[in-house]
Amino acid sequence: MDERTEYFLSWGLNAAIAFVLAAATFFILSHLTSSQIFGPDESVYLTKARSWLMGTPADQWGIYRPIGMPVLGWILLHFDDSERFLRLSGVMWGALSSIAIFFLFRRLTNLWVAICVSMLAATSTVFLLQAPTFLDDIPSSALLFLLLLVIYMHYQSAGKNNSIYLAAPLAASAFYMRYGVATMLAVIAVASALILLPRFVKKPDSEWRKLALTGIATFVLFVPHFIYSEIATKSFLGVLQKAGRSAHRAYLGDGLVQYIQWLPDQIGGWAMDISAIVGVAVFIVVACAPGLRKEFPGLLWLGAIGFGSFFLTGLLVHAEQRYIFFPMVLLSGTGIAGGYYLLERLGTFSMYSFLTALSAAVVLLGLQNYSFADTTFRAKENYQPTIAYEQALVLIRKDSRGNCALWTQMNGPQASWYSTCDILKPVNVSQFSEDFSAHDEKSLYSIVGSDLKSEQISPLSAQKYNVQLTGLWSTPDISPIFGSLAVYRLGEPGSSTGIQLIQH
């Protein structure tokens, strides 16, 4: 068998395995996709997308949010606006993540490690709970995995591989999908400069032209953000600073403390968390041993990016498992690869015993993680308070025919998506009067939770706000948080539609 035939057979085998992994991931995630009410972040992205398409309000949109998900939403809303359909985009991104993870670790390690890491990532709790949603964490992570792949391919080829031309659009796409990856992009740049660049320079006949063009392209693609930031905030870093402040950390390192407390089973599950802890140890060992640094530059590079991203994200941002999916996969993969190479030196039997035991653990724990994720989604689908809240909002949308303003202390982004109203918060009498006058050509409503202590436009406060309330809809006491739920149409004193309060 000549070298060319062997190459195509190897490429075909890798492509077939990647396809099977992606198909399995798509199948699993599509069965987890639910019709539960959109969460706050999902609703924010979708209201912005719908505002471009239909001119509906997007007043819950903050300047610190990137436009990647709304652009995706704008495309999808041309076809359907149901929860299941829109969340299928997350399923597709999840399948792409499996492909990207497989080829990344196939390039840096070997076939067996790549399969194990891809399976581990796709069966982790953080992935199963986040991928079948309309959120930006898994899509941005998929783009970062692809970015690492093209960087390493270019490094291995001594600058001759054209894949590096994809680096700029991948980095920019990940950034415009989620501003939070700015930290990870910085870590990737620093780790690549310190670990791969000195080795790249020493490669015979290394080429720099493509790398230089990539740097220029990256600059060009990021410039629009900084120009926009300067215009909107009078600072090139203003938008990123606002995004950082929206993280709501209690103190510097708040997230890191929480992540450490969640280990070894509450981020991605036992298999991912333990292998990530091992990955930190492997990274430290390789970094401290000159011989291992020379032998395993890829592991050193991945470990540095994973550890740096994990640490800085925890340092700067409040803790959420979805924020660190990317570094957890890199650290888990580093741990698995480190274990493989160690046992390989001890003998073939030890190596294959390790892979067999790891594969069995990933499958068994993955089934448990799937069961947990499925139970979680079904419970959310059947949670009566959110069902009632959605019903109230849909009622307002139908009653107003979409031309409305709504006062509520409850979840604003969800209220905006399901009602298509301008969303306003009751603050004080003067602010309410100003808002009321500004929206007097629209149908005006208030949603009231009986147990909420915050200011509301309710029958008890109608006299204070000098407004008349006509009851449209109400529930019994269904929630320990807001109690019963009621919808009122607002009118000026003395006006009345004659509609009676109906209880559901």
C-alpha cells in the first residue's frame, strides 16, 4: 500500500468516526430538546432577532450583548418560532462540537484518545443541559475548538497549511457570538506565542506569510466592534467593560471558589470533572519537566489554554457551569491523554485496559447524565408557574394584537418575547405617569404576583397610581415565589371595558 492510499484510508476512517459521533450527539440532543418556556437569555437573543424581522420591541436588549445569536435567530425566525425548532440550532452546534473535539484531539494525540474525549464531552452534564438550548456557550466553544485545530495544523506544517486562513473568521465569530470568549482568545494567543511560536521558528523552511495575513484579517474583523464601542460608550473597551460588569461576581475570584467547590462531580459529571483534575496535574508535570515539554508540546499547549481559561474565567466572572465547558474539555482531554501515554510506557495491556475502563465509565456515567438532563427538562416543561406565566403573556399578545406595553416585576425578557410588548417596571408614581403617557396609544397591561413584595400596578396600588384596572385573567396560588398570578388591563380613571375578572 503506497503512502497516498494509506493517507486516504486514514482520512476516510477519521471522517467516518467523526460522522458517527456527530450523528449520535445529534440524536441524543434532539431527544432532549424541549418545549419549555424560553429562559431569560434565550428570550433576549430572540426578541432582538424578531425586532429586526418584524419591528417588535427589543427593550430588554443590553449593549453588552453580542449580535451573534440574534443573527442566527433572525435566520431561523424566517421558518418557525417554536421552542423546539429554534433549539434545534443548539443541537446542530452540539454535533459540530463533537466533530471539532474529535479532530482536535486526533490531530494532537491519537484515534483512541480522540474518541474517548469526544464521547466524554458529549455525555457530560454541562453539555447535555446546555446544547439543546438557544444559548451561546456551546456554539462559541465549538468555534474555539475549530480555532485550536487550524492553529495546530498550521504549526505542524511549518506554515504551509492553508487552514490558518480560517483562524481569523473563527476567532471573530466566537467573539461576536459571546463576548466572554475574549479572555479565552487572549489565553490562546499568549499560550500559542509562548509554547508553539518558539518551536515554529525552529522548524526548517517555516513560512510566515500566511500567519501575517491572518493577523491582518483578525485585526480587520475585530475593528468594527471597537469602533462601535467607541461610538456607543466613548471607549474602545466600553462594551467589554459593561459585559464584565454584567457578570455580577460577588468578589474577585468568586467564580473560581465556586468551581472548586463544585468539583469533582457538579460541573460536567464525575467522568469529566475527575479527568479535568487529572489534566491539571498532567499539565503541571509536563510544564515542569524539560523532557516532557519537548516530547508533548501539544499537551502542554492544550493544558495551558485549559488551565488559563478556567482560572481567569473563575477569577473574573460569577460561576456558571456553562461558562467553562471549553476549558473543562481541554483539561479533561489533557488528563486522558496523559494517562494514555503513561500507561503506554508500562505496556500494551495496561494501555488498553485503561481505554476499556474509561470507555465503560464514560458510557455508564453518560447514561446517568442523560437521565438527569432528561428529567430536568421534563420537569421544566411541566412546571405550572412558568406554564401559567406563558399563558398570561400569550393572552396579552392576543388581546392587544401585539401593540402593547406591560408593567411587570417578573422576568422581563420572557415577557417581551411572549407578549411582544414594551416591558416597563413599576418604580414610582412619577415614572409610571411618564411611561403611561409615552405609551398611551398602545394597549396597556400589568401582570401581578400576589406574593411579590416589590412595587406592582395592582388593585391595591391603583389609587396611588391614579389608574383603573380591569381584570382579565388570574390563577390560584401556584408558586412559592409569586403566589397567584393576575393580568389587568390599564386605563385612565373612570374608563372601563366592562370585562370581568376570570379565574383559570
